[in-house]
Amino acid sequence: MLESDVEKYFKKKIEEKGAWCPKWESPGIRGVPDRLVFFPRGRMAAIEMKRPKGGVVSKSQEKIAEKLRNLDHSVWHCWSKEEADWLINTFEELGWLQ
């Protein structure tokens, strides 16, 4: 399975729950997470997608994740469709999804 397969699956499932999940591309800044998730009531999370086997978080990705967390933003990593389901369930339990 490819990273893009996990990413498409997550996007489809999270948007079915009422969130908006655009791709995040930032020219000139390496390491930004793959997806932003905007939830109802002003919540937001950044999601770094990785392929299930061999996916590695780079130093630039770690640095950006740390910077976002230091600004009190939520950053998550997702390596599989099962983790995507777990993340969505977690967001529901947190009350971020309706």
C-alpha cells in the first residue's frame, strides 16, 4: 500500500464526518504535514501521512511538527488505514467531529 492510498482513504472518511481536509503545500518550507483537518467549532489538526512499510518521518517534518505543537496545534502521524480509522475515532471521542 502506498502513502497516497492511506491519504485518500483518510480524506474520504474524515470528510464524510463533516470535516474539511485539504492538502497542505507550502513552497519554500520543507516538512509541512500532508493534510490539514478543519473541524466544526474552530478545531484544526495537521496530519503527516506515511506509507505503512518503510515510511519515515524526516528531520524537517519533526521540526515543523514541534513548531506547530509549541504553538498549541495538534499534529498527528498516520501510517495505515487502520490508524486513519483510529484517528477519526479519537477525533470523535474528543468531540471534534459531530
